[in-house]
Amino acid sequence: MTLAELKTGQKAVVSGFKEYSPLTQRIMQLGVLEDTVLEVLRRAPAGDPIEIRLLGYALSLRQSEASLIELRDIR
């Protein structure tokens, strides 16, 4: 599953990225790293961008960026 598929209020753990590029490197610099727990806080009315919480702060990502982040369920 990817971050783009996660519903508002759901939590998951980052398991990796679909591809590695300068964009994914930038996302990683913002704290979206493997084994990081994140939660979808809300979505814009049109679904883009997505606001997530991780590491104690909120981050907004475009739908296209969120689709690059692979997740697994919290166990």
C-alpha cells in the first residue's frame, strides 16, 4: 500500500519507496524514512495535498509524492 491510499486518521509505517530519485531523497530529508510511523491528518477537498503527521510535526505532500511512499500496517 502507498501513502496515497491511506485514509484520513489511519496510521502506518514507512517500508520504502517505489523509486529512488532526487524527489524521494528530498522526501527522506524531510524525515520520511523507513520504519517511521506516520498518520494522515487530512486531505484537501480535491484530495491534493495530503497532510501527514510524523516525528512530531505536520507535513503536506502532493498526491504524486505520496504515491511514491510504500507503507505497511502497524503491528
